[in-house]
Amino acid sequence: MMYMTKMMIEIRNLLQKVGQSSTVSLPSIVVIGSQSSGKSSVLEAIVGHEFLPKGNNMITRRPIELTLVNDPKVSADYGEFPDLGLHRITDFSLIQKNLTELNQSVPERECVSDDPIRLTIHSPRVPDLSLIDLPGYIQVAGENQPRELKRKISELCDKYIRGPNIILAISAADVDLANSTALQASRRVDPRGERTIGVITKMDLVEPEKGAAILSDKQYPLRLGYVGVISRAPQQTGLFKRDTGALLRQISKNEKSYFSTHPEFGPDSGVNIGTVTLRKKLMHVLEQQMSSKLQDTTAAIQRELEETSYQFKVQYNEEPMTAEAYLAASLDDFKHAFKRFASSFGRPQMQQLLKEALDQRVLDQLAAKYWNKPIEDLSPAPFEPENIADLPKADPDSQFWHMQLDTATSALTRLGVGRLAATVVANAIQANVDKLVNKSTFAKHPSARQVINEAAATVLADRSYTTSDGIEFSLKPYKYEVDIQPQEWSQGRDHVAGVLKMELDQCQRAMGNLENSVGGKRKLKEVMNFVDKARKGEIVVEGETRNGAGGFSAALLQKGREAVFLRDRADIINMRIMAVKSRQCKSLENKYYCPEVFLDAVATKLTQTSVLFLNVEMLNDFYARFPREVESKLGEQMLGGGLERFASEDPRIRRHLDLIRRKELLELVLSKIEGLRRFHRADDDVAGAH
Ligand code: GDP
């Protein structure tokens, strides 16, 4: 018979896991009583340990769902808080401390919470029981207790004392039963007294005749009857803690010595007395109630299982799903996408990226050494040694132009191409990884996404220093001399014309923006005229103030200067495009006349050499290591419940997994019930045979 309750409690706990929406529930014993009725003492006597929060003003604020598991193999009794992951606590004062803290975690203004604390106690000495300890009813609200408290406790208790639960109504013998809050509450929900057990505590505090009269009460009859107890824990003596199981022994010894001296409680009196009797009664009643609910429960679980299976079919076509499988599939898809990217991103792509970065540096050098006409203020233009427009006609031996080209070339080779190349490629890879993640299922998982991006950054950073160093080393010879071949020259000439054209377009776009910002072409022209005249000294400006000059505001003049600069830059670039395309620039001999072509050819050489290095040192290494790094870092993240957290970040997967889990749990419960019924039948058959 014990087996039955044990299994039923197990099934009850499984059903709780099925979740809130489950309409199925198996009975439990709920313990109610007003404050100081001796409720805690009774519970502790049943368990055989002191473990409930005590102390002045200590009000239980959360229900405690207590599962007692009879386990003959246990050598030292222990408790577990399954929701907190706290296991095998053999020190019951620690359990008491935990309960006190959990109890205090409910904010004062909320008064009480209906979020239960689950506690399981294993012992060879406890019966299999499922008990729920509820906050004690308060009669008169204390000074510093919120007025709400009384009402909220009542509401919470009402929720739990509904059927099919059994009510353990605790009342003290020294309080008139008519005033027992516990019995009043029970009568409201169980008017015929069919599922209420009355417990009368403090039997030692009333005259024996009166006590016996309460226990055989006819005024408030309960089908399950009353049990009288004296459950005050006897004072501990000596320095040592009570040994395991001693509490119940002491209490029942105490009870025996009292009850046996009063004939009112004798064997023929017909009253139920003692904590041991109470324990037996609880086991018996719980089992009866559970087995009477077995049929209904089974039917309800079957209905729920049918509904769940139906949902599984229509919503997911019965497709199996686990968190592991989801992760594996996501990782697989990602790796495939990465492979596709790897086969599309190689030397030509790096070449292009790096060349574009160097094109910009070439333009910077050209601007610094050849094109710039600084317009710092409105004073006449500074003396300019030669006009760039005259460059093709310049003296071939002019030392000035030789020096300009040499310093520009040298600046280009020494600007830290190694670092630039490694950074440009690493950034491009990182951006592509981010794009791949965005398109993958990981896009819905912020922490996994971060892990992947970090994995990429780590692998890239690992190689960045050696790569840039290696590149620098291989570029060393170019820092002294760059030898350009005729074919390289003609390719440079084609390419740089395009670059210049793009630069020209940009100047023109910037000019357009300026026109718009000042309110039109004409307005901008006016300001530009003024700036030009001032520069040539045709207008004498009496010092520009903060308010501007010549009727133009300071902001407008600034824009005018920018426009003049852009116009001049565009003029020069136009001229240089013509020069590059001209016959002179066809031949390598005229390199001093055509610095654009020469610098472009140099940039190409730098690019090619860098890319050879990047390919081996950075790209191939990344392609080999990144997928492994992602796998191992994600693996770490999935430890300790991480896998479930990961899978349930995607609501679609979470629903899918929940449904499967629910279905599996219901199936498990049904199979357990089936086993139980077989056992029950066999038991009945044996009983019938006797
Ligand atoms: P709760 O507030 O309902 O949980 O009540 P407690 O279990 O804390 O008991 C309140 C007080 O009554 C405590 O001082 C207990 O020692 C005392 N008490 C509990 N049961 C008995 C009993 O059977 N006899 C006597 N004399 N005192 C008891």
C-alpha cells in the first residue's frame, strides 16, 4: 500500500512539471491553522525534525510544498530544494535558514506570494506524504503588519483548500472550536466535512474531559474525524543536538505519559490521540483520496495527451526536435554558409580591397606633393613654384620634380602597409562573418552571436601581428627602389585614370551639396567670386570679423572657400586626367611627368606582395581555425543548462520543445499510472483470494 502513495506522489510531482495549463492534479494535504495554533509544531513532529522558520514576527509568506519520501536506504535524513538546485542537505538548521531567507525574499508590500517553495525530505522514518504548509491565518493584524495581509493570506489559503486536496485543519484545544479559523475556512469549501481532518493541538492545556469532548465533537462533525496531539517539542537538554528521529520519539513519549494517565483517552474512549496516530491517518487518507482520484485523473491525462498529440501533429507534423538537434543543425548550416563564403573570398578579393585602400593613400600623396593650393585665408595666394598644369612641359632633369616623386614613393612604401593590409582584410572578414551570422539561425540568439563574432576576432587577432610584420619584411626592398616594368606601367595608367575620374565625381558631388546648403548655384558663385577676388588682392578686406566680410556671413565665407578649393581641385584633376591619357604618359621614361601612373604601379606591386603573404598567414589560417573555434566556444556556452536556454531563445523552437516535453511527460505519467493500476489489481486479487 505504501508503494501506491509513493508512486502517486511521484506522479503528482510529474504532473506539476507538465505546467500551469494542465487541468489535471492529484490531491495533496494542505495544512491550515491560525497563528500560534501549533501548526509548525505538528508538521515538525510528523517530519521528525525542526526545520520551519521561527521567531518573533515571523510570518510565513509563501506556501511550502513539502514532499516526504520514505527511503529505507537513506542513512542520514536530508532535504532538497529542487528548484534551487540544492541537494542532500543533511543539516536541518541549514534547511531552516534557507526557508527563512526564501520567506523573507517576498517584499513587505506584496504581503504574501503564491509562488511555492518546493522542499523534499528523504528519510527512512517519514511516511510518503505530500503536504503544503500555508501561511497561518492572522486574527488581529499587528501594529506593523499591513492591513492587507489578513485578506491576502485568506485568499491564498482559499486557493489551496479546493478539492481534491485534503485539509488538515489545526485548532488549539484551549480555543473554542467555534472560533477556529481553520475549521471556518474548511467548512466554506467542504461543508459536509468529507475531506477535512481536524487536528486539536495543546491537549495538555485543557482539562481531560474537555479535551476528550472536543475530539468526539458532534457540533462540527468531520467524516475523517479529529486527532488530539501534544506536539510541543520537549526542551533540548545538554550541549548536543537531538539525534535523528528523536523528536518524534520524545513527542510520542510525552503524549503517551499524558494520555495514559487520563482514562478519558483510554482504549475504549473512541477518540483518536497522538502524533503517531495522526501520521498513520494522513497516510491512509491521502492514499484513499489518491486512489479514488486515479480513474478521473487517468481520463483527464488521456484527454490532455490526445490534445497535445493532436497539436504536435497539426503544428509540427510530428517532427521530432531536441535542443541538441537544433544546435547541431544551426551549426551545420552556418558552417556550410561559411564554406561558401570561404570559396568566394580569396586572393582576388583581398587584392581588390587592399588596392582600394592604397588608391586612397596614392591620392593623399598626390594631393600633398602635387595638387594642393592651400587657401587658408582671404589674403593673396602664396607664391607657387610651378603650376602643376605645366608639369608635362617641365625640364626632364628638374631636381625639384625628381625629389617630389621620390619622396611620394618612399612615403607610400613606408606608410605601414603591413598593418594596413592586415587590418583591411581582418575587418572585411569580420564584417562578412557578421553578415553570415545575420543570415543564419544564430541571428535570433544574441549570446551565441556574440560568441561567434568573438571567435572570429580572436582567431584574426592571433595572426594580425605576425602577418603585418611578415608583410613589412617582404616589402623591405621596395623601400629603397621600385622597379616598374612597361606592362605594369600601362596597367597603372589605365587604372589610375579610373581612380582620378572617381575622385573628380566626388568633388562634383561635394560641390553639389555645397550649392544646396547655401541655397543655390548663384549664391555660391557670388561667395566664390568674393573669395577669389580677395585672394588675388583685387579686393582689400579690412580683416575678417566673426560676423563675416563683404556682406557674407562667416559660415557662408567658409563654404565659399570650400567651394573654391573643390573647384580648383576638380580643375587640376581634370587636367591630370588629360595628362595621364596623353602621349607623354604612355611611356615609362616620362615617369616624372606622370606621378599618378607611377604611384599607382607602385601601389599595385605593394598590394600583390602583401596579398601573397595575407593568403598564407591570415586567410588560410582563419579558414582552418575559425569553424573549430566556433564549435568549441559554443560548446562551452552550452554547458550547465546553456543548451536549453539557447534553444528556447527562439520562440518557435521553444514552443516545439515544450510541446514535445509535455507529450513525453504525459506519456510517462500514463505509463506509471498503468503500472500502478496493474499493481493495484494484483493487490486486490491477493486480498480477494484470502
Ligand atoms: P504556529 O504559529 O501555528 O506554527 O504555532 P507553533 O507551532 O509555533 O506553536 C505556537 C506555540 O505553541 C509555541 O510556543 C509552541 O511551543 C506551543 N505549542 C505548540 N504545540 C503545543 C502543545 O501541544 N502543547 C503546548 N503546551 N504548547 C504547544
